[in-house]
Amino acid sequence: MYVRKEEPEGSDKIMTSVVVVGTQWGDEGKGKITDFLSANAEVIARYQGGDNAGHTIVIDGKKFKLHLIPSGIFFPEKISVIGNGMVVNPKSLVKELSYLHEEGVTTDNLRISDRAHVILPYHIELDRLQEEAKGDNKIGTTIKGIGPAYMDKAARVGIRIADLLDKDIFRERLERNLAEKNRLFEKLYDSKAISFDDIFEEYYEYGQQIKKYVTDTSVILNDALDNGKRVLFEGAQGVMLDIDQGTYPFVTSSNPVAG
């Protein structure tokens, strides 16, 4: 899908962005197409989903599989963006960064939106409990905490990347959210509560490890488009998994295509 944004009449600048989306239920080969198109882009951005995605890239015969980081990371001269529409598991992100570093791939070109929402252990646990409670009516969730994280975002109680970097704010919001989630676990699902201490220091430390990548990515994208740079938007999942356009309720919790 090509989306062309043109300057007002009389301007000689044409700004072009390319959007890669799946037209089925995912696994259509988006990673290969994105890798091919990345060569002609200057900014590559993921805009939705989380580590429930899986994009496979082959570089010089070596296979890489990414779940969170955009495919453009293999082009050090290009900016790779994790956008504000994503939900980010910091533990998974740090693991993926370490994997790339071990393979000799620089990640200095990565930028993470300070407004992206954070997936925490209670999201994953709630995902699991909700799926189990459905019995024969399971929707086939990946148990990655994606849906519950988007639920918190819509309910305006989510924790964002910016919150994760501020120890006092993170403590306050984690205490509030965990108290509510633990009531659900214990009273509704007859399950164990999650300890604040088991999460706080570990996830704050993850935040410190990714801090250097965090910024206002909307500025990066707007500046790129305003200056006529080519921006590639890398979608995850596919049309039939779109929460509005797909086979509801057997869908993901975000919009792989237009909302």
C-alpha cells in the first residue's frame, strides 16, 4: 500500500510514505518485503502491536527473527522507530537488543516512543487467566499480554515508557495498577497475587537500559515527512486480525490497518 502526501499546489516537494500491511491473518511474508523496501527508505517505523509479531530477515544468508524492533535496524544509516501505537514488553526488548548486539548488529539507530505503553507481568498473567476462563471459546491469544496492555491504555491507567524511566512515577503507578489487578486475580480468578517487589526493581532497570533510545518519535516522523524523506511503516499481523476490520472477536487488540 502506498500513501502519497503532497505539498500544496506550487511546491516541488513530494513526500512519500510506504505502508506494509498483511492482507490475511499474518505470516504473509511482510518481513521479506519490508527488508526489500527498507533499502529505499530513510526511516522505518513500527506503529502497532508488540512482541506478538515475528518478522524474519535474511542478511547475507544469516536468518534473524525480530519481534519488536523494526526491520530497518540492519541499516545503521537509517532510523528505526518503535512508535507510540505499540505496546512494549521491556524484558523482551532488552533480550532482543542483546541478541542483536551478540550478532554484531548496532542498535544506535533505534528510537523508542516515550508514549508507547508498557507490558508488565500482570498483563501477561491476566491474558492467561482470561483465556483459560473462556474454556472452549478461547480466541487463541499469544499470552503475551498484548490485549490487557491495550485495555489499560484505553482505560487511561496504562504505564508508558516515559513513566518507566521515572522511578517515583513508576512506583506510584505500578502500586495503583497492581492493587487493582491483584483484586482481580484473587477475587475473580482465584489466583495468586503478584508481588510489587518482584516487578519494580527489575522493570525499572530495564527502563534504564533502554533510556538512551527513548524520545518523542512523532517529532522524528513529522520532520522526516516535512523534509521529503521516505518513511516506511512496518505493520504486524494482518487485515483479518485487525480489531475493527478483522474476524472479530478472533483478532488482535490493535489496528494493523486503518481504524
